[in-house]
Amino acid sequence: MFIRRGCGMKGMRFGKRAWIIAVNSLIILSVIAFVAAYAGKYNRDYVSTRVRAFEDRTFAEEQITANYLRGEQQLCDSWAAYIRANSLTMEEAVSFVRSSLTNNGVTAAVLYADTPEMDGLSASPKNGTKDDYSVSYRQIHLFPEKGDAADEELPEGRINITRAYTNPINGIQSIAFYDRVTVNEGDAARQALLMRIVPTTLLEKQWVFPKEEFQNAEVSLIDEEGNYIIRSNSFKNTNFYEFYKSYNTTDLSGIEALTDAVASSTGSLVMRNSRDQECLVAYTPMQASDGWSILAYLRMEDLGTGSVDWLLIGVVTAGLLLLLLVDAAVMLNFNRRLRAAVKEADAANRAKTDFLSTMSHDIRTPMNAIIGLTTIAEKNLDDRDSVSDCLRKIGMAGSHLLTLINDILDISKVESGRLTLNAADFSIVETAENLVNLSQPMVKEKNLQFNFRVSGIEKEWLSADQLRLNQICINLLSNAVKYTEPGGSVSVNMSEEPAEEDGFVLLTYIVSDTGIGMTPEFMAKMYQPFSRQTDSRVNTIQGTGLGLAITKQMVELMNGTIDCESAPGQGTTFTVKLKLPAAKRKTAEMSLPDADVLVVDDDEVLCETAVDTLHSLGAQAESASGAEEALEKILGHHREGHDWSVIILDWKMPGMNGAELARRIRQEIGDDVPILLVSAYDWSDIEEEAKNAGVDGFVSKPLFRSTLYQKLSDLLGREASAKEAEDDNSDLAGMKILVAEDNDINWEIISMLMQMNGIDCDRAENGQIAVDLIREAPEDRYDLIFMDIQMPVMNGLDATRAIRALPVGHAKTIPIIAMTADAFSENVAECLDAGMNGHIAKPIDIGLVLKEIRKIKEKKQ
């Protein structure tokens, strides 16, 4: 049994290998056959193209030859006209043409045409003599036609040319252009023939084929019977058609057809020469001379072939043979790779499990803020300001939590490079406040010294992806707090400087800590996903190992840079630089011209930047580096009768903290001067002590221009005109919205938010109800539809398609906005394909919702 099974398995494996080899062999043969056929066609097309080019070149030679012949005939005709007009003797005529000749090998003769001897005088003496000019053409058959040209009337404008002959004067192969003249002899006039004699070499020089295209091409000239007027070396016999019959199989009808073709058209033929080689002969008739034709000759081997395709065949064949060998190797390696793939899948599953079990810390950070602030708000329900502050911070923490969840879901996009940015105007002040608020619980828990400084922030509104920028800043700050031991310090520096490009600023974000630091080995791979330093202290801190990987990708996506300096036990400094466009929005004028402010802080950098900021607002400002110096300045002003308009105190200072100093100030000068407490720590932790000490207000570090202006304006009784006009949504009042939402809590939230802004809402519990409501509603009933996707009965996508298909006019145009927790790019594309106009992800950002509604209203108007 076992033997049979083993044999069976071997047979199956052999059969499988044989089948694969057979298929590969068939593919190889098919490809070779295809390439061979293609190469053959390519060569045929190549030869055909070259033949046409050879024919075209032959036709061009005919034009060149015709022009040359006309020129020579015109010279001969001009001589004849002069002789006829001046009644010259034979000697005088020859003397005239002799004087007209140039030394280029051309000569002339005048022959008596009224005698068969065809004798006369030459313009040049015979070779070997100095004064023998007599010449006779009796033995030379000059004219291809039957009969003598001397006996014919020569039409005006015709090219009169002899066949090629050996010039009896100098022995040079020549042709002659002729015309009829009359010469005087005594009292009688005799008919004569004037000949302009040109060596055939001068005509052959006109026939030039491009050597790079048609090397070894030859040209001949024949008359209507095929007799050579000029014959090149490769043309044999005395007649072209005799030459063709001598080396090629043909009959009388074939010769007649060839004769007609050569005499009447431009074309070519392939024939065998005297060496039994294939050659190409192109022909074209001479339009300037009746019955003559030009023949161009080229051996087929000189025409060339497209050999590159044979190289292609060799390469493809070798490649396919290599493929066959590789297939064999792949089959042997297949099982090993399968086992490796299983191991990789197991490792990936373990990594996913480890990731899900360790990411809880990053989620707990904002959750801790939300739960803690909710508890604080519940215990201070009577304090509207405290509740409002808690709710604002809860909103920020919730936004961060949403961002964190999105980033966890987007890690695959980070690794594949598909992470995208959505630019919008945002406040850098809000970003900084968000950082401070989110870091407070851990800073307080670990008793860290926390500093947040800003400098040079002229543009508080920028344009970028705020969520991604927040994540960059939060990831770096969270890591600094997380890996700094209790009692250490964390510092944040945020600055702006003008970029080289107009309308842009260079935002620099620096996070420094006195934490455990990093080794060079870990720094080399710290931006890889799931990377964590091997350290007993790190192992006790929960984390995903994704923060730096995501941060690096997002910084590079925003065309920025991120640098790191670190050493074990010496802390870490991250520096991020981003070139961002300034938001194109108008802000109200901020000015405090009558304010006189004292800033008290042991941080010299903060004092300097705060004083500079106050000066930019038009206020008078000074600083004090500690309680003693501050009291000295405060009491000095008080004695002079003009107290400070506002005193800004840092909460934590050596010797005497802000609360103690405030209490001392109240004891010395009373309650007339407002005191503003500044700190990077949570106001709720110090509020009771600060108010008991006489503090009038609180401002969180860092100190931005708009923040200082608003707080000081409130304290000084001025209206904070810097508040942005976008907070006023009264223009949206009266709009009507249909909300398709099956979840009661979600409906309650959206309806309450809309009612708070004067917007009327109707609810559809599922997609079918939404379709029915739109079908029955008058055209102006709803301005837009918010459509959930996951609903019973009919989902949002099908409902949208059904609404667009309704036979009512407004169903085609009413804006439909998806409001769903499906927030991936493919979900957005699916909504748009279904006929929706936009997409808002849950949990909803009321600011984005109102902005979308406002855009629809403006478009409708």
C-alpha cells in the first residue's frame, strides 16, 4: 500500500513537472515563431521602403539630368543663333566657338551636313598636333534614331543629343549637343551641324547617390530601343534589354512589357546580373528627351536588411530558455516558500495581536482627559466658566482621539505611501492650546517641569491639514512626556520666520526633554513601524511603536524636515520644520495703546517674547525676573501715582510663586490693578488658590498675540474685537434639512446642534422613508439632505440612487451629503459615485458641518 502510494505521488509529481515543461516549451516555440514571423515582415517592409526610396532618388536624378541637358543645349543653341545671324564662314564659326569655350573639358566642332563624309573643323586640335583642326565623323554613328539628324528639321526647344561615342579629336568618351547652322563658302551657303561636345564624365558627375544610403549605386542612360547612351560598368551588352535577356528568363511579351514600363513610368525591377547576383534596377523616363530613360543599378545585398530583429529573436529565445530553467528551479523551491509564507503570516498575526494589545496607552491619554474633565465639569455645574473650559478641552481631547483612531486605521496607507492631506485654514493658537491641554494629565502625574514658548508668531492663521499637524506635534510631545522620568523637564518651542516664497512662513517646532534618550542603533531604525528601543524602562511604558513612523511620513508628505538629537541618559530633542502658506483671511485690528503691563517670570525667554508681543499691540511693557524685582517695580509705580494697567504673573517661580506674589501685591496696593496668572499647567488645579490670592484671570502658556489681546481686553473692559466673524452663524437660520439617521442618539445630537444655529431638521429613520419624503415634498421644502450610510430597510447609497431617479425636478439637484462613520477614501468615492455631493465623517465636527451648509446656501443664492 505504501509503495503504491509513494509511486503514485512520484507519478503525480512527474506528471505535473512534465505538464509544466510541455506548456513552457509550447510557449517558447510560439513566441519564437511569432518573433520570426514578425522579423520576416519587418525585413519585407524595410526592403519595400528602401526600394521606394531608391525609386524616388532615381526620379530625382532624372530632374537633375534634365536640367543639365537643357543648360548645355541652350549654350549650343545660342552659338548657333550667333552663327546664323552673322553669316560666318566655317573657319569664322569655329573661331567663334573656340573663343566661347572654357577650359573644363568641353570642346566643339562644325561639320558639313550636306555630304555623307560628315567632315569639318574642330575647335581643338587633334591629340599630338598643334594646328590640325580637321575632323571627320564618317565612321561614327552619332544618332540613335534612324536616319541622320543632319537631314532633319530640328524643332525649337528640343534637346538634340548624340549617343555616347569616342571623340576622334582626343579619344575621350563624349556626347554632343547639336543644332543646324548655315556657313558661307565663297558665294554659296552650305548646311552645317554645330556640335557642343561634352565628356560623359561631366554628366556622370551630376548623378550622385547618398553613400550612406545607397553605396555602390550606378546610373546609365538608354534610348527608346534600350541602346546605351551612357553605360556604367555593371550594365553589360550594348543594349539593356539584351542584357536582361542574357541573364534572366523571359519571353518576347515580357520584354515588350518591360520596354513599355521603362519608357513610360517610374518603377523598379529585380533581375540577375552577369555574376548571377540579384540586383535592383530603378527606371524613370527622361521628360526632356523623347524615348530616353535613366536606369539606376544597385545589388540587393547593398540595399540592406533589418538585422536588429534577428538579434531580438536571439535575445527572446535565450530569455525564454532561461525562463524554462527558472520555472524548474521555482518548482523545486515552491514548497519551501510556502512554509516561509505560513511563518510570515503567523508572525504578522502575532504582530497584529501585539499591536492591538499595546496601543491602549495612546488611546487612554485622550480618554483620561475626557473622563477627568467630565468629572470636573459635573462637580462645578454652577460655575459656567469652569464647565465651558472643561467642555472645550473635552472637545479637543475628542478630536485628538478621533485623529489617533484614524491614524491607527491609516497605518497601511502610511506604509504604502497613500496617506493624503486635506488643507484648510486653522489657528496655530488652537493647536498650541490643544497640545498643552492633552499633555496636562501626564505632566501632572509625573510631576514634570513643563515649558511652552512661542516666538515670532506673526501669522496665527495658517493653511494646512490641521489634524495631521496636530498629530505630528502630539506624537513628539507625547513621546517626550512618556519617556521622561518623574521630576524631569519637557520644553516646547514654536516659532515662525518668513519663508523665501511670498505668502508662506517657516514654522519650527522643537520638543526637548531630559528623558532616557536613545541609542544610535535605535535611532537608525526609529522611524520604522512598531520599532521600540530595547530597554527595561521602555518595556514598562505602553506604546504602539507607530508614532514616529506616522510622524516621519506626515512630515515628508508636508514637504518638511524632521531631525533628532539624542544620547542615552541625556534626553532627546526633535526639530520639525514645515513651510506652510499663511491663511488668506482678514483679522480685526488688535491694539492696546493705553495699557501699561508688567510681566513677571523667571523664564527670561518668555519675558522677552511677551514684552515684544505687548509692544506689537501698542502697549507699554516691562519685565521682572522674580518676585523681589517685581515688588520693587510695582511699589515704585504705586508711589508715583500711576499703577500698572495689568500685572502678569507666572505661577511657578523660585522663592515666591505666583499665588504668594499676588497675595503680597494685594496687601501692598489693594485690588485696583488686575492680576493675570500665566502657566502651562491646568487652571483647575490652581484656580481656588489663585482666586483666594486675588488673581483676576488666567491665561495658558504659550502667550500668543491674540490670546494676550483678548485676555487683557477682558480685564481692561474693552471689547475683544479680534474674535472671528465665523463664530456668527445667524446667516444659516431658517434653512431646512432632511436628516436620514436611524440612531436615536446621533439624531438627537445633530438636531440639537442644528437648532442651536436656527436650522430646521426633519428625520427619516431609514433610506426608504427619506426617498418617500423627497417624493412627496414640495420643491422648496428641503435645502439639503444629510444621509447616513448604514441604515435598515434601505441603506444610504441605495436611497441616494433612488432619490436621483425620482421623476421630480428637485430630486436631481438637491445636495446630498454623506454623514457616516465610513471614513476611508474608498468610502468617499463610493458615496460620490452613488450621486452624493460631499462627505462628512462621524463623529461630526460642527464647524465642518456648518461650513458645508454655508457653501450650499451660497451656491444656491
